[in-house]
Amino acid sequence: MNISAYFQERRTIVDNALCSMLPASDQYPHVIHQAMYHSLFAGGKRLRPILALAAYEAIECSYRKILPTACALECIHTYSLIHDDLPAMDDDDFRRGVPTCHKVYGEAIAILAGDALLTHAFYLLAENAKIEGISVERVVKVIAEIANACGTNGLIGGQVVDLTSEAKQVDADTLRYIHQKKTGALITASVRAGAILAGASVRQLEAMTGYGDCLGLAFQITDDILDIEGSIEALGKTPGSDAKKHKATYPALFGMQEAKKQAEIAVQKAKNCIEVLGERGEVLSSIADFVLYRNS
Ligand code: GRG
């Protein structure tokens, strides 16, 4: 399959859905909605919503019924980027090719824009239950799943260990924890959300979970690699920030060659996990390859 064309098509679908599911950008108070739109529509691969839609379609038919959940995942991801870029955290000036939210709107509004996106995400997750064919029981499971992935057992836990490890020598287990929680948790939750809403069997959900876990790790290792080898144009942010902040990364701990090998192994493992899905797992398999060969 032509994975670039697939991503382009799916990005447009997600962007159109986001436009229809967010408060209007000119709604009062204007500044908060403009700040949310600034970060949300600056670009981005839309990987997490695309994964949720693909996982759903690996079991059920058309993705349309779970668009609110897909949009919620992108709102949560964008919220984490806005907060991650704040001066108190990674203090970055550029993201997705544009100045970061706090650079344009100031810190207070950027914090609130992140908070607003997170809150709206849970509204959208609940709203998904109104769509015919989507059971309340499955929606409740997905809400618990995503809340868990955002909390101290997921994104926040990973971010805390990442921040407190700066300029320190970390071991392989700690690095793996940071990557799995800070980045992997939301990726696994995206895949599982699509699968749960589709009514996955225990065996299918287990396969999807293994796939998500391995893909999340591969994604963060390639993120580490791109921070060294990527270009500012493709990344939309300044490369080299990990080294500048003495961040724990795979290339820093294992060397570039080994980091690339680990990313390849993780992607292969991800693909192995979904073999049980047969032909219906082909799209997820191509997405795994895309993660390995991406340049942004
Ligand atoms: C709990 C959400 C939350 C926030 C507080 C700030 C924070 C704790 C966590 C940070 C999480 C974070 C920013 C992880 C980095 C993950 C990562 C690799 C981001 C880049 O993702 P891409 O490449 O970005 O998918 P695009 O722009 O393409 O969407």
C-alpha cells in the first residue's frame, strides 16, 4: 500500500472532524480558542487518531463511528505538546513549524489552552456513546483506558522521570520507563481504544496491545534519532534539543547504530504481534513501517 497517500487522506479526514468537533475559533473568549487552534492546526502527523481508526477497521467496518474518539486523542496529544514546550518544562520555541503556543499567546493562555484541549477530549470521548452502534459500556472502558494513559501511570509519570533525569546518568530500565510512559502509553491507548470500540476479542485485544507497546517504543527511539539526524524543515522544530538538555535517549545510551537496530527490532515485534489478525492487520503493519522510516 502507498502509506504516504494513506496518511495524507486520513490526516484530512481527522482535520475535518476536528474542525467540526471543537468550539469555533472565533467563539468568545477568542484568545483561548485561537490558542487551541494555533497548536492543533499547525500540522502534525495525526498518528494517534489514525492508529485508533486503523485498529477499529482491523476488526469492524468504516472508521466513521469513532471519529470523536480519534479527535479526542489528537486533542490530548496536542495538550501534552503545549505543556511540554513551556519554559517550566522543555522550554521550546518552535513546534510543528510554528512558534510554540506560549511564544504567541503567553504562558498563562498556553497552560489554559492545554487544559482546555484535555478537558474537551474527555467531552468528545463521552459524546462517542451517542453514535448508533457504539455501546456505552465500551465507551466507559475507553475513557478509563485513556485517563490511565494520561496520568501518573502514563504520560505524566514518564514526563516526571524524564524531567528529573535531565543531566543524570540513567540506566536502560529507566530510559525504557520514560519512553514507554511518556510516549508509548498514549500510542498503546490509541490502538486499544479503536479495538475496544470495535468489540475486540480477548485474543485480538492482546495482539493490539503488544503491537501498541512495541510501536510506542519504536516511535520514541526514532524520535531520539531524528533529534540528531533530522532537519529543521522536516521536523518543524529545532533538532539537537535532547543533547542540549542532556536528555536520556537511546542514541546517547547505546550509540546511534544500536539505537537504529533497537527501533527495527521493536517494529518487527509490533508486526509479529498482529499476525493473528491476518490480512486485516495489513494497514497496521504498514503504519509500523512508516514509523520506522519517517523523517518527521
Ligand atoms: C499528561 C498530556 C500530559 C501532559 C503533562 C508534558 C507532559 C505531561 C508530557 C509530555 C508528553 C510528550 C510531549 C511526549 C513526547 C511525545 C512525542 C514523541 C511527541 C511528538 O509526537 P509526534 O511526532 O508529533 O507524533 P506531531 O507533531 O506529528 O503530532
